[in-house]
Amino acid sequence: MTTELKHLTTTKYALSLHTSTPELGLAISNFAGETRSQVWNLGRDLSSLIHQHLIEFIKPQTWADLSYIAVAKGPGGFTGTRIGVVTARTLGQQLDIPVFAISTLAAVAWSEAGKSQNPKTIAVEMPAQRGQFFVAIYQFEPDASGLRACLPDTVMTPEGWQETLANWNTSDQLIEAKSGLAATVTSILELANLDWQEGKSPNWSEALPYYGQHPVEI
């Protein structure tokens, strides 16, 4: 491999953002041995500080080094999710690179699958508003190198969710997604990379948030 070709294959990076909770999670990787991530608990300062943290975090890489962006699309907090998706869409548009919108629940499932010696079906629940749950069931498929959504992200009452789990035909590993979710920003990046390796290249305009619920009851 020539020095020039080696340089080209090792300097393209991908960036991921997770803002579906009061925390900001950022990760960057070239998937060739160089990966770093960081989480900040910004709370209400997320909107005013996200760009500052992005500018500092990406160094020593530059925006031109990015091949694509990944973002947690929710479910999660309405305002935080919107900020993250809008930021990713803006970067994708300005840099003319793809933007992958990845489920927050899928990232949790992927993270847990990596910890299990024999992961199969993973059910994920996250507290939602008005006593409900954001829920999903994923099938880990090592041969296909990814996750398959058996039950796509949706909202259920506790009773409906328990009935769904009871009637499911497989033994589920139930994960409660409550805190520290921004740390799964690396899983957001890894899931996006699986799609990227399959040749997917979604336009920034396709990256849409998943709120699941209205922010206020109507």
C-alpha cells in the first residue's frame, strides 16, 4: 500500500451525537483503531453549549475529515432530541455528507448485546410521559452484523407492554433504559457504520426525530 493510499484510508472519520437526555454524548472514529467519546451533563445548557463542545471535541480532526454523521433520533426528551437531530442535519447539509438517524432504544440494545456472551432477543423499555413506556424488541443477528427490529419503537401502557412480553414467542432479555444513555453514543456510531458498510447513504433530509409522544397532552 502506498503512503498516499494509506493516508486516504485512515483519515476518514465518522461523528455521532446523542442528545436525547440532558446529557450530551459525542463520539468519533475512523474504525481503524482510533475511537474516542465523551459525555457532558449539560442539562438546560445543552442548546447553548453543544456547538462549543462539538468544535473542541472534533480536534485534531476537521469537518472535512468526516465521511458521515450519526445521531440519536429518539425516543427521549423532546427538546434535546430535536437539538441533536437539527444539529446533525445542519452539519450533513453543509458538509454534503450522509446523516444516519439511529434509534435510542436500538443503541441501548446494541450496547447490551455487546456485553452478553449469547445475546438473542433484547427487549428495551424507557419511561415516557403520562405513565407510559417507550418500548422495542430487537433481535441480535451476528451473521447479518446488526439488529433486526422485531417490534419497532413504539409507546405502550405498562399493562400493554407486560402483555406483549408475555405473549412473545421468545425468551427476552429485558433492559430498562433509565440513565447514562448518552454513553451509548458509541453504539449509535457503530450501528450507523454497519449501514454505511452496506452501502447506505441517507441524505440529511431523511434524518427525522422520533418523539413517540406529543410534548404536552392534547
